[in-house]
Amino acid sequence: MKKLLIILLVLAGGNTDINTSNLADEVAKLKEQIKGLQENEIQSEKVKYLRNYQLVLYGIEIVKEIKQGTVEISNARSQNILYKKIIDINNPSSDALGFQLIDVIDKTLEDNINALPLVDGEKKRLKGQVSGLVEGLKKTFPPLQIISSVVGMISSFTTYKTRFEKLDRKSDSLVVEASYPITKEIISKINLQLAPYIDFYTQLNKVNNTYENALYNHVIEYKDFIDEVENLQKTLTGSLDMNESAGEQINNLFDLANSSRQDFDYKKINENDKIRNIAGTCLAVFDLVDRYKKFTSDFVAIQDGFYKDYISLLEVRAKKLPIKDDDRITKLITDLNNIKQGNPAENIMGFDEAYKSKLKSITTKVIALNRTRF
């Protein structure tokens, strides 16, 4: 019995050693697992920290560039340099094409009036009426109204001739006879002489109206977009000074200088309310960039069509006008091309390059930002 008890005690003692050894191994494994989880958590928080940092860093710059781009295009819509050059042509007193429409009308009408079978007094009276009407309409837009008004007045010009008729032996009657010396043939001749100018200014008005309507529709279509950009800028302004460089502000906010320390608390930074709000706001840039692309491309398309139509108008119609200055028209076409396409020799950047380079800069930042999302 004693031998059996000794054997049992020995066996029991052996099992205790075995269980203690197994428990130590399990504890060691558990510690390794906990350490691994902690390291994974730290690594996960670090990845999140770096993603938030990149999101905020690029997001702020993208918002600032989009804001600047919308301001530039908005200003271009209302202060278009090309449009100012072209709209001046529609001024009847402008000599941008080497003539003043007022002078052309005066000369054409005077030549035709001089050829009329009228006495000098009647010719002088007609010229006076024409001059008075032209003077009163010389600032009229569009100039076509001047031509139609003057031709209409000439066609209704009336001359008067008086004569006495004897009613009876004791009384006479003064009879006034009215006549209209301006025939349909004369009006047709005047219209034919002014036809090239009528055609040119008609087409000019069509292009102007098309362009103005396109710009107006662009304003209406993208009003909400511009308001959204403005509101996003204001939201970020509550946390950052958007007029200053964002890089240093963001580095300080993320405590980037200390982020390489072993004990750096990434989770604490990630849970910072200010950083979470800014990062959440910056997530809007992905949708914003897509809309900015369309906002820009639509405006560029309007401008492209505008340049194309105006340059064609100058080359095809303006150069065929009876009175014009080819050199001035050529110079105007060159100026328009320089505004559109730029001229490196004269250090002029065209609007195409200006808007497209802005879009390229934004797109490059979005591509870099997208890499941090996956």
C-alpha cells in the first residue's frame, strides 16, 4: 500500500510539472498573440493616420485649386478679353476693321441722293433728314437698326409742289401736290450696296447672341456647383487659414515631426475631432473634381466655339466688305489666336493652356490621393 501511494505521488508530481510547463507555453503564446494584435492595431492606426494625412494634405490643395479655377472662369465669363475686342466691332463708330459703319452709310446715301432727279433744295433737305437720323442713332446697338431706319426714312421721303387753281372768276385755290421721288429701284440699289455690311453685322449679331446665351446657360447650370465650392472653402476655413500655405498647418495638426517616435500615439491623432472633421470634409473632393472637369470642359468648349465662329466671320465675311482694312483684320485675327492658343515668343499663355494646366494639376493630385484609398 505504501509502495502504491509513493508511486501515485510520484506520478502526480510528474503531471504537475507537465501541466505547469504547458501552461507557461500557452501563456507565452498568448502574450505573443496579444503583442501581435497590439502591433497590428498600432500598424492599422498608423496606416489610418497616413491615409488621413494624405487625404487632408492633397484634399486641401485640391479644394484651393478648384476654388481658384472657378473664380478664374467666373471672371472670364464676365470680363472676356476676346468678347471686348469683338463687341467693339458692333459699335457703328468703331474703326476696328478699318472703317466706321456710320461713314459707310453716310457715303452710300449721299452718293445716291446726289444722283436723284431732285432740285438742290430738296436734296439738301433729304440729306439733312438723313444726317439727323444717323446722328440720333449713332450709338445704337446693333448697327443694323441704323441701316433699316435710314432706308425706311428715305423710301418715305416726300416732296411737295404748290399750284393755284381758279375756282371761279373771283377766287383761286392753293393746291399742294405730294410726290414720292424715291423709287423701288433706288431703294434696291442702296440695299445692294449695303448688303455686304448687312450680312456681316447680321452674322455678327447671331454669333454674339449664341455666345451670350451659352455663357448665361453655363452660369445657371453651374451655380449650385460654385456655391458648393464656396461652402466647402468656408467649412475648411473654420479649421485652417485657407489664405496661407496648408502644408505647415497640416503638419502641426498631425504632429508630423514626432510621428516617427516609437511611442507615438497614432490612435489619439486619428480620433482628434478637428482632424476627423477636416478629413471628412476632404472626402468631398472626389466628387467635386469630376464636376469641376465638366465645369471647365464645358466653358472651354463654349470659348472654342466662340473663337472659331468669330475668326471665320472675320476671314470669310469681313475681308469681303467693299470698304475695309485687310491688315487690321489680319491683326485682329492674330490677336484672337494669341488669346486662345497663346504665343510663347511674346510670353502669352492662351486660355486653353491656362485652364487645361489647372485641370491637369488637380487631376495629378487626385491620382496621388486615390493611391491612399486602396
